[in-house]
Amino acid sequence: MATTNHKYDPGDCAFSMNGVPVTDWGPGDFFSSTQSNNDATSSADVLGNGKMAVSHNKSGTITLTMDPYSDVYQQVISLAGTLQEVPLSLTTPVEHVHSEHAVLQKIGDISYGTGYPTRSIVFECPDYQVDQPA
């Protein structure tokens, strides 16, 4: 039986915030995201008749692992408490994750110690979308 081998290269990923490419990250995974709700949820009555509730809530979150010494982190700090909407976009060879109206949830926890400092920055996205890359 033939095997399939896939190669992932983070250099094939492109992220931008407010239209500006971001290339300087904290150590570890630089990006994660999640949709807040299911598109649909099934249930059944006592006789086993199926029911389906459709959700039109397309919100989600995008989390960035940032280097606090990077220029883009200073841009993030400037968003703190403003509720300013910014577009976020991650394009990979297999998907495009984006929001046009992302709002900074809060500045992540701050700690300094023996390891290189990072900041986990969460954006709330009322229009969270995942689709095919252009």
C-alpha cells in the first residue's frame, strides 16, 4: 500500500493585521483559531424524531503568540481598550482564516523569567471565516 507524505513549512503561511504583514513571532505556535459555535446542532425527541437547530452565529477567536519586542506588538498595545476593529488574515496552502472586524479581547498575561517572553493575544471575531485560499 502506498503511503502519503505531506510537508508543512511555516514559511508557506502569510499573516497580516490591518493589512500589514506580520513576520516576527514569539516562540512556539504563532497562530491558532476557533469557531465559537457549531453551524448546526442535532437532537431528537423521545420517539427518536430528529431535530436540527441551525446557528447563524459566525463568531470565533484568533489567538496570536507574539514577541513583545516586535514592532507589531507595539501596534497591538495601541489597540488595548479602544475596541477598534482590525482585519486579520492567515493564508496557508490549504486554507484562509480571516476576520474583517476583529477586536482585541485583552492584552495577554505578562511574565518575565528564564525563558524568552511571549504574549498570547486573543482577538474576538464576529465574522470569523475559514475558506479555501485564493
